[in-house]
Amino acid sequence: MKAEVKKTIEKYGNDKFRLMDILIDIQKENGYIPGEAITQIAEDFEMSEVDVEQTVSFYHFFSQKPTGKYAIFLNNSVVANMMGRAEVAATFMKELGIKFGEVTPDGSAGLFNTSCIGMNDQEPAAIINNRIFTRLTPFRVKEIVRDIREGKDVDEMNVQDWGDGENSSDLIRSVVSNNIRKIGPVLDRDFTAGQAIEKIIKLKPEEVIEEVKKSNMRGRGGAGFPTGLKWEFCRNAPGEKKYIFCNADEGEPGTFKDRVILTERPRLLFEGMVIAGYAVGASEGIVYVRYEYKYLEQHLEKILQQAREANYLGKNILGKKGFNFDIRIQFGAGAYVCGEESALIESAEGKRGEPRDRPPFPVEKGYHDMPTVVNNVETLCSVVKVILKGGEWYKSFGTNESTGTKLLSISGDCKFPGVYEVVWGFSVNDILDMVGAGKEDVQAVQVGGPSGALISPDEFNRTLGYEDLATGGSLIIIGKNRDILSGIVLNFMDFFIDESCGSCSTCRIVPTLMRNKLNKILNARGTQQDIDDLTEWGKILKASRCGLGQTAGNPILSSLKNFPALYEEKIQKNKSFDSGFDLNAAIKESAKATGRIPNF
Amino acid sequence: MSKPIIATTSLAGCFGCHMSVLDIDDRILELFELVEFNKSPINDIKKFTKKCDIGLIEGGCCNSENVHVLKDFREHCKILVSVGECAIMGGLPAMRNGIPIRECLEEAYLNGLTVVGNEERIIPNDPELPMLLDRVFPCHEVVKIDYFLPGCPPRADLIWDALVALISGDEMKLPYEVVKFD
Ligand SMILES: Cc1cc2nc3c(=O)[nH]c(=O)nc-3n(C[C@H](O)[C@H](O)[C@H](O)COP(=O)(O)O)c2cc1C
Ligand code: SF4
Ligand code: SF4
């Protein structure tokens, strides 16, 4: 173990800021991170063991106990459940003879839950030893378990056809489908690598920023910050080194468009990073990719290598003296909060993904405390087109406030789930038509993932854009036969509770209290008081440090606002107060432990 | 008008909150002028003999007995006040809430370093004993609580001011020092 750990540490240049990579390798090699490894790392880096351990314990895909030779992570997102996860989960449990969170006695397989893995258009899906298995059925599960028993390699377990496009290329070989349903100016194939770089090296960095500003384009990661302005801030911030981060954490349940870009248009993305690097004066770029997309690693590395060979990356790029820029890929290890830009930076520095206090913002003090731009995958891709065709051209799409196009990840109850590039300004109704969802069959649409809004048919005429319904691009269509409270809202609340980094007391506590209240209402013990409490308590969350906590009450608040009847029909009308306390339930465990029969 | 009637109890608490009531010093004489006490450890009345106006609750609920007493208070008192951290949040006793009750009992009666005797390895199970709850509950998760007085214990002045406000019906003064906890 000692030698193995030493070798891994050396592989990453004895750099303690690369702790994530070191741990990812150890986890992969052993199926868990043994205590000795933690001791060894702490010793080598002269850190305390708890400092290493706090990183290990923070991430979902790191484990301090063996996870089995085959570690099965079955998605339990809302859409997975809609698409039949329950039977798939039951079959896994039955065939393996274990429950979720357990490993078979012979150590061959472990079964775990995981939140949305970015495959909402092909659920139920699971990750087994970094390979993706989509569209699972009970039958397919039986086959997989049989293969596990035979000790087959995961790469040989895929009997379905490989997915479309690059998914079937040698370096990916995955059953994942792209499901690109609509192509617009950004996804358009009218791009060859190097084109935009040729153009910018003839411009001054300020001119590049000017062009981006002219396009009025806003970040596609959710917050919608003007991209040109962000770059300008970073360019003007003092610092001897600057960094460009691409945020490919894509953790908001329901989005998967960045996955499709990473699969089909990585050259476009990398070119966008080079442009950002030139504009800002950065020499290093880091793509922070969620662990769930680890299966794309070799593919991405190869394309980076090709770019280096063509001198799109490296020193004196395309002959431009002093223009040096290279990109490395940093994988996460399973934590939604790491999509928040300052948490992402913390994580890339090998620490717990805990958001920083802001200000200072990353553009002033980011990675290694140096000025850093963090941009979403789609933002960086769009920038390339802005450079190639001009800010004016870009502005000709969309609306005043929301220029250009948006990639939507659409899933749920519709005929054609997948990725759609649409110009801003479409109404929800338009989208429903486009994806083959009959209005009479749709009960609600979740716009922008759990942190967004659940809207009712009354609002389907609202338009997507920063003026009205802002969204990072996730749309989940919820059919008439779905139970919104128990099937969707509860799942989203669990998601936020699991993913809170725990730093703010508001975010750590209030969502749990709200979920408990929701459960009370679902158990027919609620009163009007509980509904009032939910509304009031939800407001407290705004005091949280980052967007996760600030929006963690939204599943309840937004369903309460738009579907009040769902709550009202479940509360007790004849009571003004019910604590929900049940003495018999409250002594259940203790009665068992003492062998007593309740005496009241 | 007859004097308002007060009842108090200590559930899963340390009696610190009651000590804080006594800490109002000589105002205790004034208090006895203002109010009449019913069930309370202060005068050792064990059972409610009449309906009360105000019930002060110290401590949360850690066993079935606490639950019964609390419900009894709710029935007999017009206004219930959770006094102190334990009543409001569970307090120190709630530190066991993260540990399964079986483990707590085994640690206390079977495996703990300070366990002596108990050769038969018995976890107390006499039917006369109250039954432990699986976790410690704050009072408002069991019955409706009307007011909360924070602190561990709430300082005597706060208790005094609260009582006076409840009795007089005037609004209570809550200066910054009283509600800041750092
Ligand atoms: C909890 C949380 C999760 C986030 N996840 C992502 C994400 O997965 N991808 C992303 O691009 N931005 C995410 N963001 C937004 C980022 O903080 C940041 O605003 C964004 O990456 C900036 O890029 P842009 O300007 O190109 O939009 C998240 C924010 C929060 C609060
Ligand atoms: S709001 Fe939640 S996730 Fe964000 S910093 Fe606070 S505790 Fe962490
Ligand atoms: S709040 Fe403090 S003083 Fe009051 S019972 Fe609890 S521990 Fe004792």
C-alpha cells in the first residue's frame, strides 16, 4: 500500500493541491480509500490526517470502506423513478441479495444510490466501475448480475449497441446516446478547430473582450452573469498568474447538455477556453468535470493531445509570441455543490468542496488565490461562435436581455427527450409541442431543475429567458399520472439535504425541517399551521452563503405557490394544531432494545 | 381579578432553568405577591389541582413520562412556555440523538467503563420505569408551545420580564443583549 500511494503521489508531482486526483486513483485501484493510504498521504504532505480525511469523506464516490469489485451506483433522480427505477432497484437487490449501501459478503459487488448522473433522457441508468449503463430493465439487470458473477470486465458487459456519434468511438465505447434533437448556431458543425484562434491572435485581448461584450452574452451556468464583463474584471485584476476554469460539473438534476458537448464538440469547448485565456491573460485552463463523466476521460485527453500537436495549445500558440496556454482535466468525485464556482475551485485545490465567502469573487481571488474565470461549458462554446461570426450576429438571435441560443436538456414524460438548441424567447408551450408532449397530458414542468420552479399549465405561456423564466436548461416534463409531492418534491428535498456542504446552519437545518413537515402533511397529520410555517421558514434560507442553500426550499415553496391544492387537500381541516407526535412510534426502537412491551 | 396561576416542571433538563427562576433574587417575594403557584417543584405540589394560566417547561422529552407530564401541562395551562435550550431544542440530552438507542443503552448498562455489577447483563426493563424515547424531542414537537425563552439557562431577568409581560399583557422588552448568543 505504502509504495502504491507513494507512486500515485509522485505521478501528480508531489503536489498536495492534486489530492483529488490522488484519491481518485487510490479509490479506483482499491475500491475504497484505506486508512493506511490516508496516513501515508498525510505524512508525505505534512498535513494532519483529518485534513486528508475531510476531503475523502466529503465526496460521494470516495469511500473508506470497500465498495465491492463491481461498485454499482444506481441513479435515484426523479426521472429515473418515473422511468421505472423501482423495479430495476428491486431486481438488483434480489439478484445480489443485498440492500442499498451494502456489499455482497464475498466482496464482489456493492450497491449504492446516487443522485442524477446526467442521463435523464435514458433512464433508469447506473454507473458500474466508471462505465455507464442506460435504459436498464429488470431483464438487463439479471444479465449484468450474471456477468458480475462470471467476473466479466465491465467493458464486455455492454451488449446493447453503442450510442450514437462519438459514443461508439474507440476511446468512449459507451451505450450512452446523445439524443441531439435540434441544432442551432452553437452546436452547428460549421466549425473547424483552430479557426477562432487564427482570428483572435490578430486582435488585441481587449478587442476580444469587446466583441464578447457586444454580443451581450450571459453565462449559461445558471446565474447569467455577462461573460464579457467577467473576463474584463479578471483581466484587470492584479495577479501574476490567471486561470480559466470550465465548469463541467453539471450537477443540477435534469441537465445533460454539457455531457453532449463534451462528447460531440470538445474541440469547440477547448477553443473557447483558449480564447478566454487570450482575452484574460491566463496561461492555464482547467476543465472541472463531474466524476460521473469519467468515461469520457480518454476521449477528452486525446483531443487535448491533438490540439497540442496542432499548436492550438502549448507555447507560442499558432506563432503568436508569448501566447502560452494549456488545459488539464480535473475530475470531481461526486458533490453537487462543487458546481458552485468557489466550491469548484476549492475542490480543484484538493479540498472539501465548500463554497467560499464572496467577495472576493473568483475573478479577483480564485484558484491559488489568483484571478480566475469560471465559465460554463456552453458559455465557452458560444463564445467561439461570437468570435467567428461577430457579436452583432450573435445578438440577432433571441431577445434583448437574452441574446443567442440556449441548449435545453429535456426529459420526463415526452416522446423525444434529449438536447435541443433553441433561441431564447420560446414559451413553455412551444417547447412542449417541440418535444412531443401533449398539453392535456402534462401536469407540470420543472424548469431549471430542483433549484428552479415547478410551473403549472396556467404558466405554460411564459417564455424562457432572463426576463421571465431563467434556466440553466433543465426541463423535466411531469405527466398527469405523477404524484408531485411524494414523487418529485420529496425527492428534490432529499437531494438538497444530501448535497448541502453543511457550512451554514440555515442550509444544514431548514431543508430537513421542511422535509419533515412535508412528510407530516403526506402522512395526513398536517394543519394549516404547517403550510404557513413552510412559507415562513423558506424565507430563512435566503441567508445561506451559496445558491444551494438559497434555493434548497424551492421544491416546496414553488409547488406550494403553484399547486396549493395539493397541500390543502391533505391537511386536517378540523384542527388548528397537530404536532404529529406519535408516542408508539417514538418508543419503537427502545422497546425492542429493552425487550419491553409498551405500558400505556 | 384573582391572581394568575403558574405551574412549572422540569422534564429532561438539569434544573438549571428552575435555578434561574430562583435567581430573580428578592423579586421572588414580589412574584409570590403577583401570582399563585400550582403544580411545581418550587412548592412541591405534585398534581394539578386546578386550571392554570401559565406553564413553564424546562427540558425536552426523553421518555414517556416526560410526554405525559407535558401533555398534562398542555391540558391544564392556557399558555405554555418552553424555557431554555433543552425545552426548545432538546439541548444536551439530545446529543444522544445521533446514536441508536440500543447503543446508548448498551453503553450505559453493559459495556461502559464505569459499569460494575450487572452480572446478568440486564438493561433496566421494569414495567414501572418510563420508556425511553428513541430520541429526545423538543417540546414543540410534542404539543403546541406558545412562547420560547432562549438561553441555557435563560437569565433571570429575561424570565422575570417574560412573566411580567405575560401577566400584565404588555409587550416584552427584548434588548439586543438578551437575544444575542456569542
Ligand atoms: C449549488 C450550485 C451548483 C452549480 N452548478 C453548476 C454547474 O454544474 N455548472 C455550471 O456551469 N454552473 C453551476 N453553478 C453556477 C456557477 O457557480 C457559476 O455561476 C457558473 O459556472 C459561471 O459560469 P457562466 O458565467 O458561464 O454561467 C452552480 C451554482 C450553484 C450555487
Ligand atoms: S448554502 Fe449550503 S451548500 Fe452553500 S455554503 Fe452554505 S451550507 Fe454549504
Ligand atoms: S437549558 Fe440549560 S439550564 Fe436549562 S435545563 Fe437545559 S441544560 Fe439545564
